[in-house]
Amino acid sequence: MTRKRKRIRVLIAKPGLDGHDRGAKIIARALRDAGMEVIYTGLHQTPEMIVIAALQEDVNAIGLSILSGAHNYIFPRVMELLKEKGMKDVLVFGGGIIPQDDILSLKKIGIKKIFTPGASTDEIIKFLEKSLKK
């Protein structure tokens, strides 16, 4: 009997008031095309909404896409809520307009990787496949 390999489940979220979601949709489509199950939450999500969706969907990873500059509030809040819900095994990554100095502080709180403009979809796919070997 062959064991069926479990597919990686990724939630892609657009937190805050940022209304530009083209990049998030491109990433969601690329992950889907790579064989991952993708849940896209849509625009204007709160950290609470993101974590509840991640819990309900039983995801392996959360991708946060942000261009508004609110990453220093939203990303730590998501990490705090994941910890409260006992979801420490969910990998969190981000992307968008995030200054290099902020990337270091976000990694310290547990964000595994930040993809800045120009990152390839292949790079993101390889990162998730390597980090979430199933």
C-alpha cells in the first residue's frame, strides 16, 4: 500500500487596510499550481480573523502580504494569537514593502521568512516545500 503524501495547506492573508492584493493573488496561484492547497482570505483581514481562519482550515503555513507599513503591529499580533491558540507549529512568512531593519526584528519573533518585491514565486515555493517537508 502506498502512503498518500499530505498536501501542504497555506493560508494567504491581506491584513490591515491595504487594498492592493495583486501580489497575494499571484503567490496564491503559484502555490496552487505547485500542488499546494491554498486558502486566500481576501482584503482587510484582522489578525484575529487570520488566525481563526488558519485554525479552521488546519493550515501548515500562513503567508501575510502587506504594503501599508503596519507590519510591526500586525505580524507580532498574529504570532501572539497563534501562540494563544496553541498553533506554534504553523509556519508564518510574509511579503511586501518591509524595510530591512524591520525584517530582522520580525524574524526574532518567529516570522520564518520575509519576501520583498522581486522575490520569485519559485523561491517562495522552494522555501515552503523545504520548510514543510511532508
